[in-house]
Amino acid sequence: MKQLETLSIVAPGFFGLNTQESGVTLSPNFAQLADNVVIDKYGRLGARKGWTMQTTSGASELNGNAIQYMLEHTNAGDTLTILSAGNNKIFKNGIGSTLTNITPAGYTITNNDWDGACLYAHSILVQPGQEPIIYTQAGGAEKITTHTGKTQNFGTNYLDGVIAAWGRFWGFTKDAVYWSTDIADQYFPTFSEGTSGVLNIAAVLPDSTDDIKAIAAFNNFLIIFCQHNIVIYKGAENPIGFNFQLHDVIVGVGCIAHKSVQHTGNDIIFLSDTGLRSLGRLIQEKSLPMRDLTKNIRDDFLKDVTAVLAVTGGDLSRVNSVYSERDAFYLISFPTTKTVYCLDMRAPLEDGAARVTGWYNYFAYSFLRTKDRNIYIGKLNGIGKYSGYSDNGETYRLRYFSHYIDFNAPTTTKILKQIGLTILGGANQQFTIKVGTDYTASHTSYAFTIPAGSVSEYGLSEYNLASYTAGVLLDRIKSSVGGSGTSVQIGFEADVNGSELSVQKIDAFIKTGRMI
């Protein structure tokens, strides 16, 4: 009797999604679908964490609306307060407590597209068309003119966004960058008098026109992201000094969503009109190209961007992002399409792209990473915490499909007999293997339950996992399958219900047929 052959995919999905290239020519480590998963630090495709509502009585303040902005405020005694916005109100607290409305009396809010920063026990909140608000623990939330007693340099052309850097607040409008007095000034944080100032960049732009979309601090560089260009000033640690001057202008690429800009320690990620890009290496070494992080999913990613633009009339202010040092990922959310893309930032692929997975039908209206490295998510009626393995007590569906794979034998028919998977976690959870052949529209499903058991009975040392999987069940499961074809697609689905779940390896046991 002819022996079964084993065709293995070790670390399925480890390279993330690739929807740009022909499936049969790709490494089997790429995925055609990777939903509600992350790539963990051991290179396994595993379930993302869920979320748990932290806010009590949020419905009374939000009335079914979402938290659309969050900021961590540091008080003078290093105690922390969470500021947030939604339902045209500004709140404090909401983590393990109720939301407290702190909107200044007589202040009418017409939108929830806030941006903010905290420095020296002062937080500033800004959005287009609204006078900036200053929050302090002692004074609460006040209009900036009330708090400082001064008319600001920007007048009523209010700031679109703001950062804190080099002992000052820095804000921007479409055509200018403003900086406040520094923390040593008695009038801090006013954008008037003292060491405050303004920078108009029209003279250094091609055709003298472009809209500023975001700003960022990188080492001693001030990065000004316009829609189609990037302007870089050096010496920004002292903007009234001689060394504060133009360093470079990067023409033809810019930022289209200011809340997409995130620092990753030694780099900056931002959303351009061609996808997510990385800036840091270009600043350090001009000979290196700017990395296109989403090149392997370019068309699908830009389809989400286009869908948001169509619904909002060209407004990307609701696009949000966060970078987590603990999880080593960058998340960008498109609330309009209910999609979050997760970029693994541990190491790039050989082509410079990031390993990307998707979280589909996932609502994330805003993000916040706190100093203790927790991630909070703006949800309807409150603030959720990224933790555990259920979505506020509900299951969520993990899905994976490989590309069609011919296992380097494109003319040989593979007759499928068994599929085996090495799984970590997921005890007592339902798990479904899916198999398709030769690009058929339908797939055959094989369902079973992952058995409960102890770690020791499965012999972790056999898989060289004993050093880092203590307390997580490792199981080897097999299912008899059918079907035949020259190319094979293998997938799996599971309802994540309270426990960690990841897949280490897929083995296909086949007989080979005649050459065709």
C-alpha cells in the first residue's frame, strides 16, 4: 500500500496577509485570510485579546454614542486621570468608575474630533472650529483664553491638532505651526507673548501650498506632515534660537489622517494616500527608501480608506491608531468600515513590509495607550480595556485561510486523507478545519471540540515548547478529510470563548495521484 506523504506548514500565517500576489507563488507562511488574530512573539498565529467594559453608567452620559477620544492626564503629584470625549461632551474618569462631565459652562461642542496632549500637569484639548480647552486638576476644564487671560497667536483660527515636546505645546492649523511658552514661563501654557511663536511653511513648499495634517517630534526634528509633502525642521528644542531652521522637504508623499501618526521608539508610522508608511529610517539615512508597510495588502487597505472618504465626504478625522510596546503592534481603526488592521512591528519582512492581520467587524472608535502599557478602546457607552479572550463576555470568531498551495508539485494530484494541527490553548472550544481544492468556491468543513487535559500529558518537550508554554494546553488534533486536486487550501475557524488559542503547525496527509 502506498504510504501517506506529509506536507507541512510550520507557523501558518507567520508572514501575515498577502492579497496582492498570486497565491501559488507565495510562501505558505502567507495567509489569504487572517481575521481576529495577531502574530505572537513566538511566531504563531493566535487569537487577539478581547475587551472588557471599564465604564459604569456610561449610557446615561453617552446615550448610545461612542467614546471618540481619550487622553491620559498626569497631575502634579503624578496621579493619573483619564480624559475622554463623546456625545459632544468632555469627561474625566470612566475606568472602573462613572464618566464625569467636565465640559466648561457655556461651552458648546459641535463635534468629537478632539486631539490633545499633556505636559507639566496641564492638558490641552483641540479640534477644528473649537477654542482649545486647558484641563488642570485644580481648575478643571477651561477655555484657553479663560485659563491664561490672554488672546492667543492663532486668534479664532483654532488649532486642528497638538503635541507636547521640548517643554512646550505645539499646535497646527492648515497653514501654520504654533508653539506655546515653555514650562519655565509664568504664563505657560499660553500661545502668546514670552517664548511662544508661529511658523508659516508656505515659502518652503512646492507651489507654496499644501495643508498641514499632523506634526510630530523625532529626536530634535519637528516633523510637519502635509497632505502631499513632509517638511522637517531641525533645532526644534529651541524654536527661538538660531539653529531652528529647515532641514529637509520630502516631496510627493504626505499624511492624510493625523491620528494615524504614532511613534514606535525609533520610527514614526503614518497613513499616506498609498498606504501606511514608515519615516524614521529615511530621516536617519537618506539613501534608504521610505518603507511601505502595507504593500502586501495595498488594494484591500486602500479600499477601506476610499470607503471612509466616500461616507464622510473626504474626512479621515475618525481614523484612529495606537502603538503598543507590550504587544509590539500598531493598530489602525476605520470605524466607518468596522475594520482594524494590526501590524506586527517586531521585525519587517524581507521586502520591508509589516506582517499584517485584520480584525473585521470590530468597533474601535478611539484608542489610548497608558503609561502602564494598557490599551483602552473607545466603545459605545464607555471605555473598554484590551484584555482577556472574550468581547465583553461574548465569543468572537477566529478565521484563517492559507493561499492555494501546490507544495512545489503543480502537476501532481493530491488526494487528501487527513489534516493535523498542533494547537496551543482552547480547551473545550469548538474548532473547525476547512479544506478546498483547485480554487473551488465552496469548502468542506470538519468540526470537533478541542479536548481538555493537562499540559504534561502532551509532552511539550517533543515540540520544543516547554520553556515558554507552561500552563497552556498543547494538543495535537487530526481529522479525516476528503477531496483531491493539484492545489489545496487549508483553513480553520474557532469561536474564542475565554481562553488563549494559537496554531503552531498544519500537516496535510496525502496520497499523490497521476501526473496530468
